[in-house]
Amino acid sequence: MKRPVAGMEAARARGKVGGRPKGLTKKSKELAGLAATLYLSKEYTTNQICEQLKVGTKATLYNYLDMRV
């Protein structure tokens, strides 16, 4: 067994979980709520919503929408 794998298994045995936490920050949650409101109104395209909210990509917008559901 390789050393990094052994170290990760030992950490798991102690109850540690690796990786980045799932979820949104407080600011991102507010932005996600606004994004959902604009998206569900069907008055704006996804590109317009991204531009208005200064969201980098449509993929990020859809991730925000998934987190809200």
C-alpha cells in the first residue's frame, strides 16, 4: 500500500473526512435566491442573469439553482 493511501485510511479511521465542504456561503445563498427569482420569472435569459449578477458562467448559475432546490 502506498503511503498517501495509508495516511488517508488512517485519517478516515479517526473520523476525518477529506475534500472541500459542500454548500454555499451566506453571500452565495443570497445570490442564488436572487438568481432563482430571476430565472423562474422567465423574463430574462440565462446570459442576462449571469451578466446582471456577475456570475462567471452559466454552469455556476445552474449550480446555484441546483443548490436552491
